[in-house]
Amino acid sequence: MEIIECGPRIQFGYVPTHLNPADCATRGLSGNEFSTHYWWNGPEFVTKDPNDWPTVMSLFMITFDDDTAIETTSHHISHCDTNSLLNWHKLEKEYSSVYKAKRVTALVLRFIQRCIAKTTAVTRNRITTN
């Protein structure tokens, strides 16, 4: 809805990572660098006329006619499986102390974090710029 309200013609483009202010947080900047960094205003080319922007950055354009139908749909899905909820009474019987329950919980969380880290490492290796 908001995109259509911007105008009848919208051009999407690519900003190389070395010019993309959104990537500055992942690169890390010192306080002195950050105060004068292009993060505040964007790369220099955005202050120029869009016709003068590098052509490498053009990806595609969307044009809306006046007859373009606007349809909005919202879906909200909530699901809770009561069988999968923690049963504190069962935990209380299985573990003789709160310390042991916390320790098991910490081990499970560590396992989950390591699984996630391995998944993202595999995904990172598959993504290429070509």
C-alpha cells in the first residue's frame, strides 16, 4: 500500500556493500569515524539527480496505472500445542534440585545455539556475488 502511494513509478536498485550505510554497523566504526560518516546522509550519489546515479545500481522498475487495484490482506495465525509446553510438575519430579534443572536447560540452549551457528555458516558459504 505505501509503495503505491509513493507515486506511479518506482525504481529499485542495488547499493554496493562498501557504499551501503546499512552495512556500517556490521563493519564497526569508531566514535570519530561515525560522527562524520556517510551513514547520516547516505552515499554521495544519492544527493545527485537520479539520472546521474551509476547504472550498475538499476535493478528493475515498477509502474502503477491509475487502474491498479489495491488489495490488502492480513493473516494472523496463532497456534499453541499444549502437549509441547513445559510440564513443571514433571520437571520437578525428574530433577532433584533447581540447580540441576537450570544446568540441563543451559546445556539444551547451548546445543541449540551451536546448531544455529552451524546452519548460518553453511548458508554463508553458499551465497555468492556472481
